[in-house]
Amino acid sequence: MSILPMLNYSAIVRVLLKAGFFVVRQKGSHVFLRHFKDHNRFATVPRHTRDISRKDLASILRQSKIPVQEFLRLLGKK
């Protein structure tokens, strides 16, 4: 069982904003975020009405270089 929860788009973006990211642009149904200090850290989050899968969330965390434990702490789960 994965420790990553199923989340919707707005919860993921809210955590990324807490982690120091800002919205660069939106193209279609995807939102592009970049980190304030390290511009090599970025994330692309799909803006869908359904929950984002655990696999896609893991990919977003890999792109943004945020450890899972840090993400869960910012989310308020641990």
C-alpha cells in the first residue's frame, strides 16, 4: 500500500505553493509551477476534476524534488 494519498488538483497545488513554488502559466488543463529560488525545480500538475493518481503524484514529487515525507508534512498528514 502506498503512503501517498489520492488528492485533487487544488490540494497538490496548495502544498506546492507552501513549498516555495509559484504558478508560471497554465496551458490547457495543465498548470506549470516553478520554485522561487531554484529554477531547475518545476512541476506540471494536471487540472482535472477527478483525483490525481498516486503514480502521477509520485511523478510530480520527482519533478519538484520534494521528498514524500516533506510533502505529507506540508499537507498536514504527518
